[in-house]
Amino acid sequence: MRTEELLEHADYLLGAAAGKCDSWDDAQDLVQAVLLEGLLAVRSGKKIDNARNWLVTVLNRRFYDMLREKYRKPLVFCGLDYDPVRDAAAMQDLPEDGEELTEEENLRRLVARMTKQYREVLIRHYFRGQGVREIAEKLSLPENTVKSRLRLGRDILRKDLTMEKYEKQSFEPEQLWLMCTGIPGLNDEPHTLVKDDRIAMNLLILAYEKPVTLPELADAIGIATAYIEPVVERLVDGELMKRAGDKVYTDFIIYTEKDRLSSLENQKALAEKLFGAVWQIAEEGLEALRAAEYYRKQNASARLKLEGYFALKTIYQSVLMARDETVGRVPVSEYPDRKAGGKWYAMGDRYPADYDDAKSPYYMYRLSGEAGGSIACLPDAEAVALYDYDTDDRVLGRTHSAYHLAADSCESRENAIKLLYAVYRDDEHLLSGLSRRTLENVDVFLNLDFLERDSGGKLKLKIPVLNEEDRKAFFGLVNQYADKLLETFRGEYAGMIRNLVEVPKQIQSDVPEFLRYMHPCFFSTALISEARKRGRFLQDCEGTVPAVLMIVAEE
């Protein structure tokens, strides 16, 4: 018997059931139960010579089961003693696709993937032998709702028995690197919502192109619905996903390798073409910086880092200005207020499971935009802030991608500021107040060239520090030369970036247009790289020069 032949007898069975049952709803329920058993039989390879006779026999048996249930005699489906938690865990040990499943194993696996509203009524009815009235009482639902969910649940099962829907995420999970623009939440949301959670990452990837149901996600990722429901709930509550009826979808832009590479060569070529005009202005700005008193009072290492920070910030700021003139910009004040605090838009970079970013064409030119944070009311200071850019070592050097690992989760920048400020003040009391993990990982800051030890082993600061007055002068100089730099490439750069990243239609209104071009950094880093290669920048420095700056507003 084939599936198509089985369904051909549905009308005949419905007529026979209507003659037996007291209501049309009971007749429909009876026929759906018969067809479900038939589908299970087909799936298991059962040999059936006369389909109609076999189905009528099943219908009669099911009818008498229904009568027994009416008289409160428990129905035991397939002889199973079902415990939803135990058996959901057991789903992971069922045979792999391609191996033969028993009817019971297959049904249990499919039920485990269903959403709670269908799963709980099917379990109670078929595996625990509870009738409609009892289920309605236990779940505080109208009886008609229970009947409807049983019917729809059987429809879902019948469809699922005829197809397999595993995606590659079930056996080859991808990576999703989450970023944001704006102000993170109280617990560093949105980053902490997916940190080190491959299931959350791949659910977001799978729900990106179009809204999907939870069972569809469960099928695609190969995990029972019961286990992905709390993950999805967390992502919806954290505002990385949205609900649309019984479906969910990812509510932020995700960039692919194609998006990252789409303008790399054009930006590198433009940097080489315009290098002379751009770097002439950059050098004028650097000369003005070197003439400033706040520059001259830094130690030699801090001066180089201040030059690196100035050059990168000035160029990158002018690039963002060119981008914003072309595609628009939303001020942070207009970003959405998030439930967990903060104002942010999330972005994601999607990578294959075996991706080696060190071998990618753009790895050298990557740039993590300026990261910054401050702490108020430290001893002898109203506020202390730390700002830095993270680049490849061949451009300037790593910063926050490394030191955040040397502190405690979302407090990484705060602990870094406390450590650097304690060394700046040469205050042993401040050092003793740091977290144990930060103190144990001081070597990270030594390797980044933020700190050094003198001959006696004492920590010394190697990054630039400005007071509030000097900060204003420094950033005024940045703004002045960013405006000048913009004039050297505004037209050609704007013409290069009009090919925006495509986003799914359901999130087009939620993604600002400027986020559809979030890879303008290659032009900035390509210019810095070209300058170092030509011996026009940091000539006497062969190692890394991380772009970092600390601001101390003294009392």
C-alpha cells in the first residue's frame, strides 16, 4: 500500500465513521486516527494486500477504543509508559536517518518536535490514555480547544511522516558573530544572548530568510522542539527574534561572506589610487598632533599609540561621514530603547562551520569599530574612560578582542580601566581591589603593549593618557582633519558603496539603511596598511601599535 492509495480511501472511511459516531467531530477524529496508523504502517514497510479492508478493520478497532475511552477505560497507545522529559532525551539516541525506525520510535520522535500546545494534548491522549474531558480539566481548556489541537496535531504528524527536513545546521553548525551599534544593555545585551551558544546562533541563522514555526526549526536543527522552545523564548525576549503568529523570525541583519567580500577589492584599489592626496592631509594632521603639548608629555610608546589612534580615528570618521551622506544615518538617540536597558541595533556575521578567517582575503583589513566605556568616581578622578580600535597586527594591532578575555564577562572593559588606572596612579590599593581573574591575566595587557614591567618587576603604563582639557583639543583636531580628508575621496567613495546588502522583506523596516553597508572599514585599514608599507607612517616601529587612548577627568 502506498501513501497515495491510503489517502484515496479517506472519503469512504469518513462515511463509515459517520454511521458509527454520535457526532461529525468524532467521525473526523476517528478517520484521522485511522489514517495516522496507516501512514505509520506504510512508513514501517508493512505489507498490506487490500488497503480498504485493512483500513476498515483499523477503523472498527479504533471505534471500539473510542467507546472504551468514553466509559473511562484507559487507552494505552502502543503499550507505552510515556514520560515527556525522559523520552525527549531518549530521542537523541534513536537511529539515524536512513536506519529503520519502529512505529513507536518514529512517532515519539515526531511528537517530541511539536510545539507545546499540540505536544501536551497528544501525549496525554495517546500516551497516557486521557480523554478529551480530562485533558480539558487538567489544562484548563475548553473541550473544543482540546479536540481542535488533537485534530491539528494529527494533521501535523501525518505530514511529517512523509518527509524529512534536516538542514546542514543539524550536523554542521555554523558560527554567528554578533555585533551591535549603540549602547549595550545592562548585561551587555545583545552579545550575551548568544555568547558561546551554537544552538542560539543556528536558530537565528535558520529563522533569518523567512518566518518559520518552532517545529520547522526543530526539524532543521535536529533537536526536539521541547529543547529549543526556551532558547527561542530567550531570543524573543532579548529582542533578537520576533513572533508572527505561530512563527518566529530573526530581527536583525546578518552579513554573509559574499557581503563582506563584495567591496573589498574596490576599496583596496581606491585606497591605492587616492593614497597620495589622502595621506598628504593625514600627515598634516599628524604634524599638528606632534606639535601639541599633550602629545609631547607622553612617553615614547604612548606617543606612537596616540599617532595610530589619531590616524585611524580621523580616516575612519571621514569614511563614515562619506557613507552617511550616501545612505543616511540614524543618531543613537533615535535607536530603539531595549527592555534590558541600552539603545542598540544588532548585526551578525555568519561563517561556515569550518571557516578559517585567518585565510580570508579581508582578514588583514578587518576593523572592529571604536569601543569605549568609562567609570565614574574612581579615587582622584571624576571619570576614567578607555577607547580603542581593534585591527590586524599588520595594520596597528589588537585591543578589545584580546583583553576582554582577561576579565569577567561583560565587565571586561570596566576591569581593564581599573587595572590601567591603578598602574597610571601607581596605587597598590587600587590593584588589590581588582578581580582575581584580571590580576591573573596581566600578561594579556603586557602582550598587547598596554603595560610593561621595569627592571624591578613593577608595572608601567605604555598607553596615552589625556585629561579633560586635552581631550577636547585632541578630538577637535580629529574633527578638523576628518572634514579635510572627506574632501579628497567623497565623490568616488560614495559612488562605490551604493550596492547595499539585501535583507529579508520582513525586517526591511527594522534595519536602518546605513546598516546595510557596514563594511566600509576596508578603505580605512587599507590606507593605514599602504602608508606603513611605503614607509610613510610609524617608520621606526616594526611591531604592533594598538590604537588606544585613556581619558582621565580629574577631580
